[in-house]
Amino acid sequence: MRWLLWLVSAALISSCSLEARTEFDAARWQKADLSTRQRAQMVPDLLKQHPLVGMKSVEVRALLGPPTGNEREWQLIYVLGPDGSLFPIDNEWLLIRLDDRNVVTKYVVRSD
């Protein structure tokens, strides 16, 4: 019985390990399979290479392609793929807010 408990514990711990990070590449981002976490893995490098705050909307669109959606509060929305939980049922999103000059003032990464 102990070995079964150990085996289950080891499986859970290994599934919670840090997710692989991938270097940002605009072409791969735009062609990413949205049913995977390809984009989510690129986000840390994206934000390191391209601080979004202060960029114009057209610059963001040139870099990331057309947004997946928009809403009143967040004008540019990009799906990053399934959330990083053990049993993902929601998506993770990059939400970008623009001011009246179409310049990025804020962004967040959020799950549904």
C-alpha cells in the first residue's frame, strides 16, 4: 500500500513541475496550435523582449497578429491555450488595455 501512495505522490509532484519555457518567435506565435500551451510557454520571453506597455496597437498586432477577441475593458485579447492546471478546462489569456491614443497602458495574463 505504501508503494502505491508513493507512486501516486510522485506522479502528482512530477506533473506539477515547472513548465518548459520557449523563446518567443512571432511567426510561431501566430501559427501556434491554440489547443496546446505553445503561446503560454513563450509569454515570459515575449514580455522580456517586448515590454508591451507603451507600444502602439499596430505594433502589437504586427508582433502578435490579429487578436483572438476584445471586450470593453481589454481591447486586445490573445488566447494562450489551455490553463496550466493538472486538468485544464479553461483557457489562459493575454489581455491588453489601450488608451484613447491606442497605446498599451496595461496587460495581464489570466485564466478564465
